[in-house]
Amino acid sequence: MAQSDYLRQQTAAGARPAEIDAGLRAHMNKIYGTMSVGLVVTGLVAWALAALAVTSDSTNATAALREGTYLTDLGYALYASPLKWVLMFAPLAFVFGISAGVNRMSAPTLQLVFYAFAAVMGASISSIFLVFTGESIVQVFFITAASFAGLSLYGYTTKSDISGWGSFLIMGVIGLIIASIVNIFLASSALAFGISAIGVLVFAGLTAYDTQRLKNEYVTYATHPGAGEMLGKSAILGALSLYLNFINMFMMLLSLFGNRE
């Protein structure tokens, strides 16, 4: 829905365009703010666990990671024991749990659950600090942030209706999940490259698509009586959607361009 279209819709419904614009900006700011806090939580948890997982003291080590760097007991449990499978699939299970329980949660509870999910995601991806150099992680993060900002801005400002992208992008995500699970057992570098390259495109498209979708959802909910609770949950679920797009795009780009230790 184009900007002029939704303003006409709201004017017809009795809402003043200036009020709708102000409400929409506040709603999107809450989405981006919640998402940003989630990213900070993820980064801190990932960095802290990675720092605790390795040591240079071989006398207190459980296993060697590479020359001069060893896994602590915690590192071995997280990355070398069967617990690694739990850590790997925990974020996916968490997302399914949020989807199943969202109607029973209040907006504040949902926000706390989102931050808990962000912490679990941090634990799940913490191994990047053991695999890639810190410099390349920072570089790819800022590349992802700049790309995300541009794509989200496009989704917010474009007058084109890109809602038709949704079904194709969701099919792409399902395909990526299946291919990633298969490649856990195949360990094919060519397939991993293909997954990362296609994944960047899929999550780039989802960033623009989700931004426009969230903007249109606000327009729909804003005219409903007692819309506060719906809009509160919509903001948190919107933050979750954009957060997932950011994290996945970051991981795909890191896989393609990150410098390994």
C-alpha cells in the first residue's frame, strides 16, 4: 500500500493523516529500538561465551582448538559435546514456541521472551568468535547494518506493492533450512557457498518485504478500537522478524566474506 493510499484510507476512517504519520513513526521506532536491543543482547552473550570457552593455558584445557588456543570445559560442552546440537537448533525451537504462545502472552511478557530468545541466539552463534577473526566479524557486521538500513528504507518508502514477494521468500527460507540441515551431514563446501549466496538474497528481500508489511499492519490495527495491545505485540513480533533477517543476512555474509582464524 503506497503512502498516499494509506493516508486516504485513514482519512476516510476518521483519522487525521498527521496523527497516523506520527503514530506510524513511533511504532516503527519501537520496532527498530527493540530489534537493536536484541542485537546488543545477542552480541554480548556470544562474545562472553566465546571468551569463556577458550584459554591459552593448556594445563586447564579440555581439548585443543588450534596451536596456542584450547577449549575449556565450557567450550568443550558447548562446541564438541552432544550439547552442540541443542545449541544449534534451540533458536528454531524458540521461534516455534513464540509463534504457538503469542496469543496467550501480554506485550511486556512477549518482549521479555524476545530478549530471552536473543540471548539463546547469542549462545547459538557464539562459535563465530572461534572461527572468524574479530576484525572480519566487525567489518561484516557494519556491512550488514548498512545493507539492512538501505533495504528497510526501501521497503518503508517505496510506492510499489511488494507483498507478492512474500510467498516466494518464505519458500526460499524453507528451502534454505532444509538445505542447511542436509549439509550438516554432507559437509559440502559448494553447497554451503550456495546456501550463503542465496540466503543473502532471500533475507535481503525479506527485509524490504517485512518493513512494508509492518507499516501496512500498523495502518490496519490503528483504526481498531483498543488497538494498543495489538500494536504492542505487533511491534515486538515485527522486531523479531527484522532481527531474524539481520542475523541471518549477517551469518550468510560472514560465511562468504569472513576471514577465518
